[in-house]
Amino acid sequence: MRADKDNPDKEGHHYALWGLIVGGVAFSFAVYRATSKALSKVFSAIGKTPNSPSADLALTPAPAVAPEPHGRDADRDIEPVSRSEFEDRQRVGLVFVVSAFSAAIAAGVGFLFVYWTGGSNMLLGGTLALSFGGLGAALVLWAHWLMREREAVEPREPLPSSTHEREDASKEFFAGERQIHRRKLLTGMTAAVLGTFAAIVISLLRSFGPPPASFMFPAVWKRGQRLVTGTGTRVSMDTLEVGSYVTVFPENSIGSVNAQTMLIRVAEQALRLPKERAGWAPMGYVAYSRVCTHAGCPVGEYETETDLLLCPCHQSTFAVLDAAQPTSGPAARALPQLPLYVDQDGYLCAGGDFTEPPGPGFWGMP
């Protein structure tokens, strides 16, 4: 009936019933634990166990356990690696150590060869890394495969060693060192590696020297050389019109990368060259190196309306009328200018070499 369902007294009876069930389970578990402990004490007192084969058979006493060594006694009980096992390990380790030393020497010699022959930076870095890596691997293998080791850990307060103990330790150390096989071979390999690294360091000192002398800057153009086009045609006063240009070379060095020159004809009165270059542009002919001073790309475009030379690689621009000074882009130096004059036959000739070496900056040049 609905009245029974809504009766609060009946709902209270349900809670009481569940409480009695939980309490009974807890009480039963407590009784079980107490009984088990009591039985264990009884069987221990009479020296019998209920699971023994015979109730009358007394338990056999456990054998005495020897105390574990500690302190210095624990150190003395640690057995080192046997001599035969150590010698076998040395034979294998010797092969790896010598191989690592050989790799370090070979890579070091390779570094010296690449350095003195002007190889790439990638080869320099790679050979140097292999040389150092071989040396490091050899030292690690030496420590793990060729050295006798005994590990011992003993917590103790720091105390100074006696003279007798220090003498014993020294004797033990040197005795262990003499057990290394092929000692002369390893000493020779170590000396060879160190000698290779010494040669590398001494060689690198060459790169910290002063700037090169004048013999490092051979002349590109010489006074009196006539200007010719890529086909060998000589350039005269009538070859170009104002606003036009052509690539020229020395008469005897057609196609030379360092000597390639942009010859441009502009209005002579528009030029704004320094005073010392006033006579370098006869009839408005002005010549600049075609090698960009930023990254060495060929400057191959001329804008007639703005009188600018443009490098297509990184968009550096140079003002033709202002001695090829850079106006934008990454280039920091002006293009070297070539002095010009007209010979008695009416051909354009070089009045000397470029104002400075063509190409990107080097040896202190910006």
C-alpha cells in the first residue's frame, strides 16, 4: 500500500538491518584473526605445526647465519676479476683501442691535407670531428677494457690514511699498470695522436697571421692593355652610345672572371667622380668591375633612367655616376673602378689596375 511505502518507521528498520549485517561481518573477521593468533602461539609453544608430517616430530632448528661483512671487511671480500678473464678482455680491448687511435690519426692527417690544399669548410669540420671522436673513444675504451677495476662502497667517516696504507695503495696502482699488455704499442699510438693534434694546432696558427703581402694581389689589368669584347673586338671611342654598356676584358685575357668589366657610356658632364679620378672617364666612358663586392656574383644589369648597376643575386645597386657607390642591398663597398684613356689609334685602354681587388671583402677588407 502507498501508506506503507511512505512510512518513515519502516525506512528506519531497513537502515538498522544493514547496520546489523555490517557489524556482524566485522565481528566475525575480528574473531577469526584472534583465533588464528592464539592457535599460532599454541603450536609455537609445543614445537609442533598442524601441517607437519608427524605431530610428534619436533622442528629442526635453523642453521646459524653468518653475519654479513661490513666496513673494511666488506672491501676485502670483494673479489677482483680473474687474471685469465682480464687478459681475454685486454686482448679484445686492445684491438678496439688501437682502431680508435688509428681512426683519430687518419682523420687528423686528413684535416691537415684538406687545410693545406684549400679544401671546403665541411671537410675541415668533418675530419676534425672524426679525429676528436676517435681520440675520445680510444680513451673511454682504454679505461673500460684495459684497466683493472675494483668497485667498493663503504660508508665511513673521513679519516686520513696512514703512511703504510698510502704505500700499499701506490704499490697496488703501479702493479696494476704493469699488467697492461702491449704497453709500448699503446704509448706509441698515444704519442702519434698527440703529435697529429700538435700539427693541427700549429697549422691553424697560420690563419691568425698578418694580412698577406702584395704578392697575394696579382694585377688584373695592366696599363696599356686594350679593352676588347667577349668576341675579341677592340673598343673604340665610337663603339657605344650614351646610355649603353658592354662587358669587356683585357686583350690577352678574354673570359677572365676577375678581369671582367662593365664599360658604360654616360653623359660626361653628369659624372661625379672624385677629383683624383677626373681623367679616368674619357668622353663619358666609365668602367667598373663586374664582380659584386658582396658575394662575387656578376653585376649584369644597367638601368639607364637611374644610372644604376644592379646585382641580380641579392639586389645590391651601385650608382654609376658616383664611382659605383652602393645605394641599396647588402653590398658595403663600391665596385672597383678601372682607369681609362684613349691611345693614338682611338682605342680605349686601361690606365692601370682596379682601384682595389675585385670581389667580396677578405683579409680585413669590409
